[in-house]
Amino acid sequence: EAVRKYKRVLGYGAWGAGVLRKVLGPGRKISWLPHGIATKAWASDGWENRKPGVRVLGCVAANQPRKDLGLLFSAAEKLRKRAGWEGLSLWLHTDFLDKAWSVTELAMQYGWNNQRLLVTTGGDLDDAGLARMYGVCSVTLGVGLGEGFGYPMVESLAAGTPVVHGDFGGGAEWIPRQDWLVAPVAERLEGIYALRRPVFAVEEVVEKLAKAGEEKEKDTLVVQEYCKGAVAALDWGPLWLRWRSWIRAGLKEMEGKG
């Protein structure tokens, strides 16, 4: 009802624009523009300064129902049983320890102790600290179950770290390689609005995490530059010109109405 009251509507990406078209009907033309970031702010020397041989799986996600923190802990538990990944550490940056998910309970269920698990919350790290942590990671996991953009995926790539993400929702649009995407094996309906949520096979998630992380270790500079290049177009430097044009077009329409 809120969206229908606006003449000009903008999606974050192609997926978001498609959702808006379904809501507003085929007669509405829906444009889309991604949000920008300051890519230089996410440059990181974390990988170079990490302890040699350390493997870290990272995840940045709000503690809410549409972020599958259960999948994160399940995948991490299976990944550390894989040959060469026995010393895996897990870093999770979230807003609340106990909200939609109990991080404490998940850690206990999957046997993560404080020496192997680092959980930071909103006030613990500034952007520079987050960038360093992204850089330390061998790979990060995007756990969104349907969103329009997905800042953590873009930030991780800008820091030079591969991201594995489900092939669903707007967040998947910013993953540059097909072998870093995990296809859903099923769908479920959630809540009073019957929201469609994807279901993923944890074994496939683990396989793709391992391959992406090992590739970063083997060809570090190539992978880091590839990741950074994948999100270069999202830097506000070139992107703000497109936003300015869209806003000016709207202002011109308003002026024409007197």
C-alpha cells in the first residue's frame, strides 16, 4: 500500500525491481540503481598480517529471521571436519547475541568455544576494524534469505575476500562467480505473508566455502584483485552521477506540475 502511493519507485537491483513490478502491476516502469559504498574504506591488510596458516570463516549479518545463522554454524562445523580445515576459526559480526537466533545456543550446539569463535557486535568494531576482519578471512558466507542488496557481501569483496552466497534474492546479484553461488534445493513459506525462503544443502555450502577459501590462499593477489574489481562499479565515485540524474529527473517532473 505504501509503495503504490509513489509515482517514481526505484529498486536496489534487478531482483528488487522485479519484486516491485509484481506488487505494482505490469503497467508500471520500475528502474533500479544499486546503493554505493566507499570502496577504499574497505581496503584491508588483514590477510598479510594474519597468523600464517590460520583459516577463518567470516559472516556479517543482523540477528533476524531472514538471516540463516543456523546454516552458518552448521556449515562451519562441517567445514572444520574437512582435511586441512581442522584449525578453522569462525568470526561472526552481528547486532544482538540473542534475538531471532541465540548465538550462545548455536555455539554450544555445534561445539564452538571462545578460542575458536569470535563474536563481535555493532559497537565493537568501526569500519576500519571490520575491514581488517574481512581481510583476515579466507572466505565469508552470506546468509541472507531474500534481500535487495546485501552490504556484507559487497564489503567482503571490496576487502579482497571471496563470498559464498545462496543463489536467491538481490544479494546474489553482486556475487561475481557462479561457483560461489549455492542453488536452493527447496523453498519454504514463512510467516503470515507466506514469504518464500530458500533451503540450501549444507554439504554444497561447505564444498564451495572450501574451494573459494583455498583459492584465495593459493592465488592470493589474483583473487583479491578480482574481488575488488567485481565491486568497483559500486564505488560512489562513478555511481553518484547516476543517482544525481535520477533525482534530477524527479525534480524536473515536479517542476513541470507547477
